[in-house]
Amino acid sequence: MSRPFAFRPTTPALLLGVLVAVAGCRTARLDVPLPERTASALVCAESAELVPIPSVQGSGSRSPLVGQPVTVEGVVTGDFQGAALAERGVTLQALVGDGDPTTSDALFVALGDADRVSLGDVVRVRGVVAEVDGETHIVNVAALRRCASNARIDPTTIALPVASDAVFEQYESMLVRFAQTLTVTEHYQLGRFGQITVSNGRLWQPTQRHAPGPDAEALASANARNRLVVDDANDAQNPDPIVFGNAALPLAAAAPLRAGDEVRDLTGVLRHARGSQSGNGAMWRLLPFRTLSARVPTFLSTNARRATPAAVDGTLRVSAFNVLNYFNTFGRGACTTGDGGAATDCRGAADAADFERQAAKIVSAIVALDAHIVGLMEIENDGYGDSSAIADLVRRLNAATAPGTYAFVDADANTGARNALGTDAIKVGLLYQPARVSLAGRTAVLATPEFITGGDRGPRSRPSLVQAFRQPDGETLVVSVNHLKSKGGGCDAPDAGDGQGACNVVRTNAARALAQFLATDPTGTGDPDVLLLGDLNAYAMEDPVRALVAAGFVDLESTRGGPDAYSYLFDAQLGSLDHALASASLAAQVTGVTTWHINADEPPVLGYQSAFKSPAQRAALYAPDPFRSSDHDPVLVGLRLRRER
């Protein structure tokens, strides 16, 4: 049990002298009602054993007094005693700072349930100095004394980006204010831990903007200094409600907090990020709730949803869409590797109810795209029969539009080979609108070892599907849909550490093999107009995309979509994994390119999944609309095909 200090009152004159002497330093102001404005109500007794909080913090990343008992005094600026936090206690900030910008004026004090203090209390604490997850704490509290109430601390203004991580260290556990406008740049942990990441402007994948090398490394360094987690001060997983939403509302399907939205005048206590919650590359977090700031963050919807994609003009529209494991089979061991292969676990929806939610979103997105040809990635590889996933999707699309509006390319029937697209759990696919285009030439599949393995010992990329389509006027287009190996590892070649991720060599070899295959006229139509689509798992300036450009293809997103084109958000940074590249002859026939941001900017918790949500959240966080139908944004290309003269 805590033991109170014995103390003697400090005279008002002495207190005034102390405050005057430190003019210009970080200070507290005491907002005590007049009837309580007495010396004993303002501060604890003087004590020779009192150690200033900045001295406990020190000027380095660790306290110089770790393991030593100390007595400190300050104002309670963050009250995390009753919160659902792994660490319970308060942040304590010095009444008067030491004027040294390299030493923080605050620290965290771990308190038990019996030691209750309130925001604005001036308290004196005796305990042992410790470093916990990189943060200076007072633990094993032996004595605690509440000396005053209603004290106020003016937050210290700082800004992103910081010059180095040491800048954050200088304000550890302090009440701080970001007076600037900050941008929501990540929300992956929003549903799980009630966290978002903010930055000064949006962040870009280094290899989206620069080829691997010094410029990409410089951007990676700049990004690391320009991000901060904003935490709801609740360590309970799957919080309900999710407090960060559009405007002042809790998160809901109708009130999304999108990446690209903004927040101004963000104030709270600055603390280290911890463990699994230090994701998105951010090592620091701001807690705006349960603090003296009393400012609830209000987010501005500056990146509003678009109900339909931007116009791309032309007479023919082609889309690439990763449908995030569209499986109409459910359960462990219930799926197969390819059509009729070995048993494997299913992906995607956990059960039929969730699948209905998923399918409604995917159908809504494809109908709104209204593309005449749609290249699919991540659809269940279970053949083309009536019960297959691709047949299921087409039935739903036709029910949502009109009978016969959509059809699919049956690679098995057209090539005469069972499992023409391999035996991976997922495959690529092609949908088309028969009223606008018909199949032409041969259906071709690239499944050579050079392409599938990319030089590795085993299969890595999914086979490529190539199909020619003919318009009623006789104009023809060759479409190649692809899904290259992910950056997630599992390849023989080690990650080169150049920012391109694991398996870059495999993807690059596959890209070269693909370009060589397409040059052989695999559909037999003799038409040089080729549109290469798909999830290449490579950003715009990485080797696989550059290999295709070197082979003569034009990266349409970079040349037509502009430098701010993106389709994916990862690690708080934007980039394009989903690409549309045109052969040299086709590039001049492109009328427009857009990426419809229905997924990358949307919080994952707004997806179809019911798991880890309360019954109320399953309703409030879901809508059968295109938003968060997948994790990749669809790419849409407009074309006006014409014969060479």
C-alpha cells in the first residue's frame, strides 16, 4: 500500500519566485478556484530527495537512473488507470521544465488500483526507475501524495516530419500538440486496436517513386520520420465502438475514416508504440483521450468516396480487379488444389453467410465498373462447372444486370486441358460482356517453368491467361491477365534488401518470360495490340515493371494516371501493385486510365468479415456496396481501337 509523504507547505512568495526564475521554460499553469488558492493546495513540501523529472529522463534514449529509487513530482496529464490498457498508470509532467530541449519533462508512473489520482492533480511519487518497451517508467511505487488539483499544462507544439527519432524522445510522455493539418495514412489496426497512423501529407512507397538506390532510400528515411500512431487508449482488442470515424462520429459503413482524410490541431500524450501495435513503421503513438488536452480529434472528409470510377472515355473498357479470395467453398480441407486435386484449406469467406456479404460487395463493384472485359485475380481455382466460383460470380452479375450480360473464358474447355491454369488454390480469370466483344483466336496459357518458377525450385507465380477479343466492327484486342509471386517470401533467393521485397528475382524473371511469350502471337490473331493486366506484386519503379517497359510495353498508370496513381496501401505507404501496360501499338489507342479508390483507402474493418465484431457492428460496419470489397483498387482502361493505316 502506498505511504503518504510528510511535507511542509511552501509559501506563495517562494512559489512565485520559482515560477519567475524559470520564465521561458516549459511550465504548468495552476487553474485552482480562488477559495482553494492557498500555498498548501499548490505544491507539495520542499524535499532534498526530490529528483526533477527531466533528470530522471536524461538526454539519451534510456534513463541514467534505471534501477534506482527516486522521488518525483508533477502534474497528471494522462489518466490511464482505469482504461483497458496492458500498463495502468498515469503520465506525470513536471510543473516546470529544465529548459533543456534534449530532456523530456514527463514520464509514466505505473499505479495499482488502490492508487487513484485524477487529471490535473499535482502528485509526488516515490518508486524505482525502469525502462519498459523503450519508455521511462516509475514502477514499484512505495509512496504517493496528492498535493493539489486543477493544475494545467500547456501542450508543447511539435510537428511532423521530425528531424530524427531523437526528437520524439525529447517529448516522451509529454502533453504535445500538432497544430498542423495531418493526413490519415494508415488504418490497418483501426478495427483490431483502435489505432490509425497520421503523417504530414500522404506517404509513398519508395520504389513507387524511385528505382532502388539512394533516392528510394532517402524517401524511406523521410517516411520513417513522418508518421505517428494515434491510439484510442484502449488495449482491448476489437473495440466497440471504434471511436475514430468521419467527423466526430464512431466509425460506420456510412461514416468511414478513409486514408487521405485529415485532422487538425491534434493534441494528446506522446508515448512509445508497443509490440504488435507498433505497426506501420511508426515507433511512437499519440493518445488524445484520457488526457488534459480535452480535445477530441475531429477528422475532415477530404478524400471523399466516388460512387463510380472516373470516366476513361473510349468505346471499350477493360479492368483489372483482385477480388481477394473469392471462394464459394468454405472450411478447413474443403477446397482442392485446382479442380479435383489434393484437399486444402479454403480461403476467403469463413461461411456461407459471410460469402453472401462478400459477393454482394464484389458484384456491386464490378457492375459499377461496367468494364466490357474484366481480368480477375484471386478467384478460387475450382474449374468452370456450374458450382465453380467463377460461374457463381457470373450468375450473380447477370442477376444484378440482365441475363447474358456477362460470360467467362473457360480456359480448360478452350485449351482442352484440365487445370489449364495450374493447381494453386487461386487463379486468374477473364469475364467479358458478349454484347460488346466476342472471343477470337486461341485461348493461350503461359505455364512454362521459366514463368511459373521464375528460376526458383518450385512454382511461384500463377499461370497467365491470354485471350483475344473482337468487337462487332472487327477490331481485336489481346488481353493477358497475370498474378505474379507476392512479396511475402518463400523463394530461394534472399531478399536483396533494396526495397523491392522478397522474391523480386522470381517476379523479374517471370516478367521477362511473359514479354517473350506475348511477342510470339500466342492467340494466333496476328494483332499486335496487347493489354497486359494484373497484380504484378511490384511497384512502378521495381525491376519486374521496368523489365516489361524495357520489352516495349507502356506503363499506363505512370504515363496516363500521373505520379499520384496507386492501387494499394501497405505499411502506411501508397503504391501500385495492380498494373495495366499496353503494347507500343496499343498505347496510342488508349483514351483514359483510372484507378477507382474503393479499397486501398477504406479501413479493412469495413469489409465483409463478421468475425471479431459485435452483432451491432456486423450491421453498422457493413454495406453491400463496392467499398472495401477487396484490398486492391481496380484499374480501368478506356480504349478506342482502330486499324493500322
